[in-house]
Amino acid sequence: MTTPAAEVDIDEDLVDRLIRVQHPDLAGPLTPVANGWDNVIHRLGEDLSVRLPRRQVAVDLIVNEQRWLPVLAGYVEVALPVPVRTGVPGEGYPWPWTIAPWFEGRTATDAPPPDRSGIAVPLADLMTGLHRPAPPDAPRNPFRGVPLTARDEVVRQRLRSIPRSAELLPLWEKLVALPPWQGPALWLHGDPHPGNLLLDGEGLAAVLDFGDLTSGDPATDLSAAWLVFDENARGLPITRGRRRGDLGARPGLGPRHGHRSGRPLGR
């Protein structure tokens, strides 16, 4: 899937000027790191990163992170990119932006699935801490945490256009007929893709990119069982304490929602 075109030019000079004007005490050497789907990221010195939306659609997402990550960090033990400072429009740049910690490590996408099993229990522990009732003003996301019936039409359209549609469409029909989540709307990461999980050796160093943060059905986050792990790791405990089960064992909790690194079925 082609990365959308940037709606604003963000270069090292612009990032440097924004920092020097708004947070001069943090000014330092910059290193471009990523020009992604929604954001441009620079490393700032040794310990910080700068994240700037490159598209209007990402602005609300970064504002949500600025508002809620300080709250969510108190629920989990794994490091999160809690903003160190926030920035406002300036120097010709039109949107808010964030200075956050820099975490050393490699993303799980850089490790083959069999080598990711060491993060199954830490990731389950993170979900256990995160999956608690969210307040009424939690961010809304029409693609994540919603009943499968809300995505039925678009998923059927997409399934008809891919290989194995004759096999997958009956499976989808079985899943969409299941009763919806009956509990309270829980906090969700929303995109537990291996690209958002940072490894330190074989451990989980940090969980990144809360742009899809929302509340709703926790099955959305259990898609990590299929996005991140192989069949062996799916047999490890999904949680400690709140509920027990296997990462891939609860009926109907397959990968319900797509992610932005490929063409999403339900988006």
C-alpha cells in the first residue's frame, strides 16, 4: 500500500527552528529517522525524539497521545512514548507536535516470528493493565473496538477481492454473527502491530504509536496474537490476573481489524 503524500514539507531545518524557538533548552543535533504514514520522526540528541504530523488527518491522533499517554503510563509497566514537551504551530508549520523519549531497540518487525515469543507474556501484562474502563471522553475510532457488524459491509467487499475469498467469507459470516462485547468500553492501544513493539534483546522495551488509541471491545488488541506471534507463542497465557486463556484461543477473537502497514480489510 502506497504511503500517502505529505501535506506539509518537514525538513531538519524546520524541526530545528521549532525546537529553538519553543524549547531552546532541548535544542541539539537532529537525525531523521522516519517519514511514515502519518508522522515524521527525528532523533533529538541521544535521549529524545521529535514527532510531527505530515498530514491533517494525523493531528487529532497526536493530540490524543499528548492528552492521554500520561494517564495510561500509570497503568502499565512497559515504557510508553509519554510526551516530554509539546509544541504548537509556528515557523510555517501548521500543527501541534511532540518531543518524547527516545527508546533504544529494534521493532518486532525486524525479528522473525519465532524470535518474538519472549514478549508474549510482557505484552499480555501490558494489555491487562491497559484494558480497563475508559472515560466517556476517550478518543473515538470508527475502525477499532467497534462491533464487527459495524465493519460488515466493507469487510465483505474486501474479502471478495482477495485470494481464498471462498474460504474466508464463511468464516467472517460466522464471526460477525457472534454476540458483540457486552462489557464496558475498555482502553485499547488499537494497533498492536509488530512495528509498534520495540524489543530490547528478547524483551519488550517499549510500546509505540498510540495514534489509534480508543476504547471498546478488547478483541481489537488481541489481534496481536496473529499480527505478532507464530502458533507456538499463541499458546502462552494472554493475561495474568484479570482473566486466563490462550493468546489465540478465545472463539471469534481472530484478527478483526487491519492496520496501516498494509491494506486493511476493515478500513
